Amino acid sequence: MNLHKNARPTPAIRRELRASPLPMAELARRYHLRKATVRSGDDGRNDADRSHRPHRLQTPLAPA
């Protein structure tokens, strides 16, 4: 899978980060992530990606 450089870690990578006994600095170096990204994957939430759709519409709709 080719991911662009700003892509979030995949669910499989997040599971590996959570299960790994290695220090955060080593995991960040191995997966080319920032330490903060590795740390945020350890919060215990599920591995599924959340929706990126807006919660509210930014344009007014005409009554139809």
C-alpha cells in the first residue's frame, strides 16, 4: 500500500504500535512517525478510522 507522507497510520500499524514492547522513540523511527503520533495511538481507542466528513454543512441550503 502506498501512502502519502502525511497519511495517518493504518489500523494494522496502530495495532502493532500498541502491542510492541519497544520504546516510543524506536517505534517512531521504525515507522517514520512523530513521537506524538506514536503516543496518541496508545490511548486505547479502537483501530477504526473516524469519518473525515464535516459535521455541519458550511453552505446555506435554499428551501426546496
